Amino acid sequence: MKPSIILNDTTLRDGEQAAGIAFQIPEKISIAALLDAIGVPEIEVGIPAMGAVETEAIAAILSLGLRAQLLGWNRAVPGDILASIRCGLKRVHISVPVSDIQIQVKFQGDHSRLLKQLRQSMEMALEQGLWVSVGGEDASRATLAQVIELAQKAQRWGAQRFRYCDTVGILDPFSTYDQISHLVQAIDIPVEMHTHDDLGMATANALAGVRAGATSVNTTVNGLGERAGNAPLEEVVMALQQILGINTGIDTHRLRELSQQVARATGTPLPPWKAIVGDNAFAHESGIHAAGVLRDPRTYEPFPPEVVGSQRRLVLGKHSGRHLLLQVLQEHGIPLEQISPQQLETLLEQVRQHVTQSKRPIPATELARWAQHTLQHIL
Ligand SMILES: [Zn+2]
């Protein structure tokens, strides 16, 4: 079945715009290849107008012959479109601001010049037979009328899709739903969501946009991107699947592998509590949770970790109880009948002290040696 929502990943463009992030060409190539391998249908590969290094990377990705459609990001400037054409890209995204504040700063408030440049740039791309997407930058701080006016013009001039950008991440799911519902009724071309996480709403707003009728979502792996980042690919894929029952056609089993590859390329480890792909996303420590998961993992997991290529971890820590401790001891061949309730209490207390002092949980594997040693002293 053909996926009803198109994912367009911009890790290599908006993702790389994150402060302090710069991918090397081989890293870009392997990220693009893995995005393609897991079934991401569109990849925004970069900004050709940035110069030789960027176009070299884009050319290298183009030469891979990926199944994914590759897009270049452009301003409404002839030089940008020319650079995209020279790269050999068949799809271009052209971005123009919609909000008064951005039109003032970028076009000195000259709205008609903005429209003229957009039209010229679009014509240039369309004459070359390119597929054109138009983006309304900072749409969430413009009036709905301004957004619709731009989207309708873009459609009339030949755009195949309109990107709605919550550029500074100020919407919530309710306001997003409201805006996108009106926008999709006002135009015939598909609407794409581009949401930022400044207030922690990027994924929620992308989903709200889909509920309202958007059919494409711009994502980045691990949510990498400007300031607080973008809607994370892994979150959008799993939320669409789990909440809305939408199959995006992505092989979710490789999401953690992709996440780790991008994290390595950024040189920054992910926080352990990162949704879907963090080390703790399927870790259980507290007594009540671990006891529940040992009986039936569904007690405290929304879906099995294997679905996203992760693993369940039972972690002994400050909040662990006797149940998990016994389980771990048993798994490591320590005969439980030799341990008195008093000894178990002592061991549990030692685990808690150790964790409090070291600020680290004790992975079950590490515990074997540690527990043996401790028990030898107790027994
Ligand atoms: Zn952005």
C-alpha cells in the first residue's frame, strides 16, 4: 500500500544548520544512503548556492542513484536556482518569507519585489522541467490571509507543493490544526509541515498538521536543526504509526541505527531520555515498573523496542526493588535459595548506595561480577 504521508527529511539541510554542526562529505553520503535504505521517499540534500563544498556533496549523493527524490533548498534568487540546476537536481524548494517581520528584514518590506522574485525563480526552474515546492517561511507569524495569498499564487505559478513553516516554533497543536485546516481548503496542491521545537511542540504540531490535511512532513533525524531543532524523523514516523495508524513506508527497525549514525556525525551524544531512540527509551529501573515489565513488557512500554531496532534494558538503580534484583541474580546463576532475606536487603542497600554515589545505574551485565563479589562477602 502506498504511504499516504510523504516524509521529506532535511537532516542534511536544516539539520546541518544547527549551531556548531558541519558534516563531512562521506558522512553526508552515508546519511543519505541510510535514509534511502530505510525508505525515506524524499531527502532535502542541501543548499547548492552555498558553494563548491556543498555542491560537491550534493553531486556525490546524486551519483548514488538513490530511490529517494532529492531536493535542493533555494532562496527566490536566480543564482540559487541556477546552482540547483547545475548540480543536476530535479527538484527544488524555493523559500520566501510570509510574516511582516521577515519581509521587512529580508525584502525591506517590499512585498511586490518578493513576489516578483518568487515568480521569476519559479519560471526559471519550471522552464528546466524541475519539480518546484514553495515554502512560506515564518508562516506561523503571518496572518492566515497572507499565507493563503502566497500559497494560491505559488499554486497558480506552477508549484507542486506548499510548505507551511512554523519557523520559530510558536504554534501548538490546536492553532496548527486551525491554520492548516483553512490552508488545505484554500489550495489544491499538497501541504507540507515544517515545524520547529522551540516550545517542544515540533512533533505534536507536525501531527496536528497531518490531522488537518497536510500530506507531507519535513523532518530531521534526532530532531537536529536550527536552535531547538526540527520535528524528529523517528518521532514523526512512530507517532503517525502509533497514534494515527498511518504507515509511512519506513523500515522502523533501523531507526536507532540511523539515529546513532547521525549522532556520531554531529559529534554530540543523544540525551539518554530522547524519545524513541535514546538509551533509556526502553530502560526500566524502578521496582514497580521493572516488576510489571518482567511479567508483561506491555505494562510499561508503548510498543516493543525491537520495532525501532532498540533493546529493553532492566537497570538496577536507586529505585529498583527486590524483584528485579532477584531476577538479575538468577539470570547470572546465583542460587537464590542461598540468599537470606537479610542478605538480600543488604545487597539492595549496597546497590542503592553505589548508584547514588556514582550517579550511574548498574547495567545488568556489569552487576554479575559486582554481585558475585558482594555476595562472597555476605555469604
Ligand atoms: Zn527550519
